[in-house]
Amino acid sequence: MRLDELRNVKLDWRGSLVPPAAPRPADPPVRWHRWFTRLETLLAFALLLVSMLLSALRGDQTDAYRGTTLLIAAGAAGWLVLTTLVVRPRLRDHPVTAAAVFAGVVTFGAILEYRETYFVIFMVYGFFAAMRMRPMPVALLGIAITSLLINTMTSGGPIHALSVAPGIWVTLVIVQTAAIGGGGALFAAVGRQNEERRRMIDQLAAAEAENRGLHRQLLTQAREAGVLDERQRLSQEIHDTLAQGFTGIITQLEAAAQVRENPAEWERHVAAATLLARENLTAARRSVDALHPAPLDSATLPEALAEVTRLWSARTGVSATFSVTGAAVPLHPELEATLLRITQEALSNVAKHAQANRVGITLSYMGDEVTLDARDDGAGFDPAGPPTGSNPEGGFGLPGMRRRAERLAGTLHVETEPGGGTAISVRLPAVPVAAPDRNEGTR
């Protein structure tokens, strides 16, 4: 199943559909935007305060004139408090609110600049207020108005300045508007790109977390299916081996009881019963070993596979090598047990059918996937022919290995031909181990 399908279909541990989650709330403003808004607000009050101090320090004004100027400046400060501190941030970014803020700032700024040149410093904030307006043509119009006022209020106002030298002032306003508007648009575009990039990263992180959760659900379901398969296999094995063996033991012991007067016959039946009992004990131990991947109890997966390969080579006399590529990471216990079982089954098939001289086992960690490759130089077989490698003594062969892989959303691919050896490649999702799974996944 693909990642997009996994995101759209959710199952609980029983395999039932889970209702889609409620939509997430709107993303909060990004951190840089919040800090920029705070700095912009601080800048507005700082520019007004500097203008007021410089105006108050002039000594060529009457007290009444200075008092009126400071009173208007106090009104501008109140307007800033109302529009930057009282109004909520989301409402402040509304187009109507942004236009009202701009209108108040340039109105107070133009009056103050007309009365006192120093307030041209405060008028600079008009550019910031203009760039908050939407859409962009309205923001450019606001920048042009601010540029016209900031450059002409000290020259008798925009009407007088334009009537005296229109070319100079129009050119200045156009150039200044283009420069400030272009810079503001570039800054806004970078901000939007950063915000979009952050949102995409968050979505990818959420999708990855969701995908891991779905893989864990899949592993849980696979574990339950595996338990059922093991029960069926054990039931069949008990019927085919243990039950038949006990039947044979009983038969031999009953026959021995009937020939007590003949020591030779009695001994023969008892010896046969003893041999059957030992064979049944061996079969019982093999069944118990099949239930528990003991090599993983005290070793990592690469160490366990290396030891299994070494012991198999020593037992069969076939040269076998094991290698690891990529950075080894602990995987979900069900994945590690499956890879171990597939390796054991692959080596068992080589010993029984391949007549190989060399075997190579490779475990590869590839980020979100883990692969296991088993290659031999043996006799090979015809892939279109009957299944090869079925084990009447309890193994699964290639069909069983394929079922194990597919149960964990993996694949098994076989390349072979008569006389050309065999290559088996298993791909599984590399679901990392989690603490709860380690505790509950005791095998």
C-alpha cells in the first residue's frame, strides 16, 4: 500500500476502519512574524518619542505652540496604543483595520510634520503601516501617499509643491514608491515562502508520524495473523509427526507386551519404541525452537544473522558469508523475527536443494526500507515449474517466505534459472523499535 493510501485509510488493531480525525485548527502565526510585529510596534513609539523630544528641545517656539504640538503628538500616541496594543493581532491584519491604522498614522504625521520638521522621523512609520494594507495595489497607493506627504509637508504641502515643481516631486514619489514597495513585496514573498516551507515540513513530519503509526498497526495485525498461521502449522505438525509417533510407540509397546515369552522379539519392539520416542523428542524440540527466535534474545539483528550464517556453514560445510550495508538501527521485533526466519529458511533451502558451493547473505539498511538478499551458486530451478523448497518437516520454503514478507507489507523477489544459482531479495518497511513494542513484543 502506498503512503498516500495509508494516510487515507486507517485501521484499528482489529482491522476495522477508524473514522477520520477532526481537522486541525489553523496554524498559529510563525515566530518570525510575531517578532517582526513586536519590533514594528516598538519602532512606531520610538520614532514618535524621538520626534517629540527633538521638537520639545527647540527654543524658538512659544510655549502655546509647543504645547499644541505635543498635544497632537499625544493624540498620535493614543492612536498607536489603540491600534497596535489594544486591537488583537488577527484583527490588526484585517484589510479594513490596516487601512484605518494607516489613515490615522499619516493624518497625525502630516499635521505634526507641517507644524514641526522633526516629525518627519515619525512619518517614516507610515511606510510600515502602508505595507500592511491589502491587496498590493492598495499598499502601493499608501506608500505613494506617504512618500508624497513626507517629502512635501515641509515645503508648503503637496498641493503647493506639485504646483511649483511637479516633475521633481512626481519622479521622487514614483522612485521611492517603487523602491520601498519592491523591497516590501520581496520581504513579504520571502516570508510567505518561509511560512509555506514550515507548513510543508510540519505536514511531512505529521505524515511520517502517521505512516509510522499505520505501519505499527499493520505489524500488530501481521502478528495476529502470524499467531494464527503458527497455530495451524503446529496443529498440522503435531498431527503429522508427534501424534503419529506416539501412535507408533503405543503400537510397539503393545506388540512387546504380547511377546514377553520371546526375549528377542520383545527387545526388538522395545528398541523400536525407544527410537520412535527419541525421534518424537527431536521433533518436539524443533517445534519449540520454531516458536522462539532465540538468536535475537541477546544479540542485535546483524549479530544474530551473522551467527546463524556461521553455524549453518559449519554444519553443512558450505562456504557462507554475511555482510551489512548502511547504518544498523533497532527495528520492530516482528520485523527482526521475520528477517531471521526468512534467513533460516533460505539457508535451509540451499542445504536441501541448491547443491551450492558458496552462499552470500546481505542485510541492507536503506532509510525507510530494510532488505535481505540471499544468493547462492547452486543448481537453481525453473521459476515457472512446481514450487521448490517446501519442507515436509515443518518449513515453509519460498511460499512461506513470501507470505511472511507480504504479511508485513513487504515483497519477496526470486531470480533463478536451472544451473544459474538463486537470488532471493526481501524488502520490508524499516519500522523502528518503540519502547511499548519492546515490552509487549516479548517473543
